[in-house]
Amino acid sequence: MKTDFTRLLAPRTESMASSAIREILKVAKRPGMTSLAGGIPAPETFPMDILEHLFSEVLDRWGPSAFQYDLTEGFVPLREAAVSYLRRYSVEASTEEIMVSSGSQGLLDAIGKILIGPGDAVAVESPTYLGALQAFNPYGPRYVEIETDEKGAIPESLEEVLKKDKPKFVYLVPTFQNPTGRTLTLERRKAIAEIIVRHGALLVEDDPYAALRYRGDTVPSIKSMAPDHVLYGTTFSKVFAPGLRVGLAVPPPGELGTWLVKAKQGTDLHTSTLSQAMAAVYLEGGYLEERLPLICAHYAPRLESMLEAMKEFFPSDWSWSRPEGGMFLWAECPEGTNIINMYEKALSRNVAFVPGRYFYADPAGGSRTMRLNFTNADPDVLRQAIRTLGELI
Amino acid sequence: MKTDFTRLLAPRTESMASSAIREILKVAKRPGMTSLAGGIPAPETFPMDILEHLFSEVLDRWGPSAFQYDLTEGFVPLREAAVSYLRRYSVEASTEEIMVSSGSQGLLDAIGKILIGPGDAVAVESPTYLGALQAFNPYGPRYVEIETDEKGAIPESLEEVLKKDKPKFVYLVPTFQNPTGRTLTLERRKAIAEIIVRHGALLVEDDPYAALRYRGDTVPSIKSMAPDHVLYGTTFSKVFAPGLRVGLAVPPPGELGTWLVKAKQGTDLHTSTLSQAMAAVYLEGGYLEERLPLICAHYAPRLESMLEAMKEFFPSDWSWSRPEGGMFLWAECPEGTNIINMYEKALSRNVAFVPGRYFYADPAGGSRTMRLNFTNADPDVLRQAIRTLGELI
């Protein structure tokens, strides 16, 4: 009998069709390629020299418990240590209010699972984080887009969307956004917090990059301005190591957190206890405080180099974001330039980037944009790559 | 404005309602309680003495790569090492055919995500593994039940279900099943493989316990009899440490595996690289081969003690399974006995177990059954607990 079991796939599975971006990232890994396409932390920033010590500490403190089944809501010592860590993001939460997720992705999946019914409106920035779309898609959302500019999401556009589409929730990456690198200004945060509260809406604030600030002043989280309306999430992927797959979430008060935990129980029971225990000793031992400046010092010259090279080699009719941190920069070309063409040509000269169109919920969006990652190459390599792109324009 | 965000919950969320069993497991953890309720491995079986060595090996071999983002399908060295490991389960698969999941639960979630559309029939044993129901429920299945007896699932019942309900897939735990401890006989495996192939059906063979055999002969997996029709899954939770959250899967040939990987990408990107690397060196270094006999030697007397005590203290009108391995034993009382009553009385005498009704897709099932776990207490403690239960009957 026929064993082509794709005939058994559920309708939702269509939404998981192979993304072109996966192919792009594959190509970007070719030997000799300078990749501005990826979005992964530089391995030099991982605290390799203290890992053995951290592991010993895990064994000493918790022994077999660090290897046993554990609570779905997360390893208690990690959640305890996260209380003071989250203050760095201006998030006030008790141990009980903090839950652990399997990376940011795990949280986004759980949010989609409990909230999105087929056809439900979900409001996202235009452009937005691709991984969030991939997490939400299987649950059948209808995306409504919030307009953005160099200051991030536009409050008036958000309000219009809330009135017109009554989305289940609003999803924002307010700080050093992926893909644009843009940070929502303080004024806009206040305006957005006010709008969210006034409409009784739920905001998902995804905040993986806030600790990676290389200059300028910290901007408080929207969670700090509307704690009852914001489901806040962050991750250890950029400040410790992404392979651990550990994220943190602070849901608004009420039952939502309980439902997230129930959803997570069905999805993976709980996040790797060992990973969580490693993150716990990393926080508790003050290693994060010690390492974070080193991580920032590693990335800062890369961002500077890219920004300088763009100024030097990109024509003046292009525009680009000027992030103060994070991992990405966003460039937009004048009308008439074909980014896909340029992408092909760049590949032939061994430079890879991601055309911006993949970061739009609307498939027609972003045809004149590109995302450039600056965390994975030395400053002079970045300069050379930008020079190549400039020559191609 | 109102912040009771439970008004935003998707219809599917109802299916995740707090299970009574979670409460039971909480009660079972009370100090002084002898718990036959849980299902967790004994921490004494974790290889604590070699963990530091394993971790050093991970650092030596892979350095930062063991802490970096990795492939969704799994860490290649683990999948390579799994090729020979899976032969222990009579599963033949190449590195490329093996994928890693975030524990068995992660695989069950991915299966539900790609296959179950609302109202789709899914065939399960009666009784079946509760965690599978929890993984599948959010995707809206309609369960159809396969009858079982002391030899496991009944082939004739399976065939009837396939004809009548055309389920998306059949879910079985053929070896030392949770909750019954029963093992599908060789003859039945052959019959079921033949039926599955003849109907062109898809079988999910969940196999977490097969390595925990304390006596009797190994029975080959159904996967070995119908490789093109079986999606096979196992886990390191019972042979290494459950807190790592690492499972293995071998989908049938064709596109199904690719879809599982796509679903997993949206759910958690990938399983903890560190956890996978630890499992890889555990396999490669031959530690599993060394440890497994010790784990079995630890549990075997516990099973023997429970079986002997049941023979001594349980009335002859009760029946119970006589597993040759695994973690559970299943008991059934004659008509007229109220298990819930007995459960309450047992608690007051500091013995906890799980009433069997929670393991049925049909909420009316199993009212005269109970699941007894024997891995988490010493033989004499188990004997005492069974004696107490016997007195209560």
C-alpha cells in the first residue's frame, strides 16, 4: 500500500512550507562567504573558560536534581536568580511570576497555542521577526500590520489596528528589533503603553537584545509601563549561549501564565534542567555582570565599522537604520533597485545578506529592503563586505 | 480596562484544562508519602560519577559548537552515535534518517502539529499514555480506541478501527506500556505490522522503556517489521537522565520527517545542544552499555518485590499485569470495588497511586483500574505499601 504519508498532513501544515530564508542561510554558510545573513551570536562571546566551573557548581549544588524531571514552569533556582536579573530590563517580577521557556521560540509557540484560533487577528510590526511568524503560523492567524518608521512602531497605526481589527494580541520587538535594529523611543513606549491599557489589549514584548547596548541610554521596557497588559519575554541566547535554549517570560497577572504552562507541558514537559541550572549559576555567580561588558565590547566595533563603511560606500539615496546595539542593521534602497538581483550578484562575490521581504507578514512587503547582520565578522571583513555591496549598487 | 485575558483564549485551549492527575502527583510528593503514583526514574540510576568527565569531553570535542545554535533535526554527532544505539531496539536507520526531539513529548507534539486537523480520528490503545493525549489534544483529535488485553493491543480491534474510522495514525506503546506495563507479544507485533502495511496506515511506535528489561527475551520493535509504515520514537529519559529532554525519532521514509523538522523549528528551533552533546558522548564512550545493566539491576528487585507482595496481599479476584521490565504495573479490581474511595483511604495511610481512569481517551473508561509505579522506592518499602493497599481492599 501507498506510503506517501504527506496525504495525512493537517491543513495547518501548509503554513510551515519550507521558507526561502532557510535556503539563504544555507548558501550563506558556504566556505569563503562573508555572511551578513545570519543572526547568530559570535562563539567568541561564549564564556568557554568558566563552563567547567559552572558545571561543577551545578553538580555541587543540585546533584541529580539538575538531571531529573522538573517543573514545567521552570527550575526554581533559575527563576529566583532571574528576579534581580530582570530588573536590568526594568521588569519587576517575583519568582512565581517568572516562567522558563525553551528559548524565545518556545514562548512564542506557547503564546500561539493558547491564544490564536484560526482566522484570529494578530498585530505585528511591518517588518517583524520571522521566527514569531513561524511560531504563530501553525495556529492559523490573520496578520494585521502596524506601520513603523525609524523610531519603531507608530502609535497611531497601532491604535487604528486595535480599533479596526481587535487583534488577540500585539507582538512587538521594541529594542534593537530583528530585522531592523530599530529601538522604539521612550515617548512612543509611553504612548503605546497608554494605548494598550486604554484598549484593554494584550502586548507581547519580545526583548532578546536589550542587554546588547553599545552606546546611548537604556530605554525601559514597555512591561515596566503597563505590567498588567504586557507578556514579557527574553532569552539567554545573546547573553550566555543560544544552544542552551533557555528563555524567560513574565506574563501579566491572572490566568494567562497558568495556560502558558499547561500548553508547554503538552509541548515539551519542561526545558532542559541542565540548561536551566547552567543559566542559574551563570546569573547567581555574577558571571553575567562580568561578561556582558565583554560581549558588548566585542560587538561595538563591528557595528561602528559597518555604519562607517555604509556611510562611505553606500549611495546617498539609500537609507539605513543606525542602531545603538543588537545584531542587525536595516537598509532600504530607492525605487527602481532590484534587491533580489543584487542578492544574486552579491553571492557571486561571496557576500550574503537577507532580502528584507522575508520579514513581512504581507508577502508583498519589503521588496526594497535588506537585513545586514554585523555580529559574525571582524570589523575589517565587514568593511570589505559593505564595500563590495556598495560597488554592486 | 479589563485585563482578564482568559477571554482571549483560543477554543483549543479548553483541551488543556488542568488534569486531575497533576493534583494527584502533587499530593504524592507530600513528605512521608510512599508514592506509587509517579513515573520518574530513580535518581540513583543517573551516572553522577561520570558527568564531569562527560562534560569535559563535550568541551574538548566540540567547544563553542556545543553551546551554539544548531540544526533543527539534531546535533550530528548524536545522530551518528544513535545509528548503532538504535540497533538495540532493532531499528535500522542512517544518521540522516534520525532526528532529535525535545524528549518524547516534543516528538508527540510535532506529530500532532503536522497530522491532526480538528476532528481527525487518532487511534490509541485503551488505556494509553496520558502524555500523548496531552500532546495531541490541542490539535483537536477525535480518539478512537483499540481494545487491549494482557498481551497488549488486540490486532482484530486495530483492524476494525482502521476500517471504520480511517485514523490519521495509530499510536502504540508496545513495550512495557505506560500505564499497564504490558508488552505486545511477538505474534501480535507481526499481525499488527501486517495489518498496518495492508491498510497503508501510519503507526507511531513510542518506545521509551524497551531497554529496561529485567527478565525474559527482547521483542523486536514493530518498526523492524514495517519500516516504511512506522514512525519510531525513543528517549534518553530512562537510560541516561530525563532532565536533559532528549529523544530520538526515526520517521518512515518520505517527506514526513521533513515536516516534523519544520514543525519543530517553529516550536523550539532545536533541542538544547548541550543536552544533545552530553547524550552523544554518553553513547560514544560506551557508557550506556556499561550503565544499562546497573539501571536494570536497580529496578529488577523492585518489580519482583511488588509482584510478590501483590500475590501475598491482594485478593484473588483482583488481576494485575506481570511486566518483565519498565516502570509500571496495572491492577484491576472486581466489579463493585470503588477505586476512588480506595485512593482516598490509601492517601490517609500515606500511600499514593494513580486511579487508572486518567489513562483512557474515553472519560468513562478504567474505573476499576489503578497504575502502580515500582521504580521509586526500595523493595521493602514497596512491599509495605502493597500490604497497606491489600489491607484497604
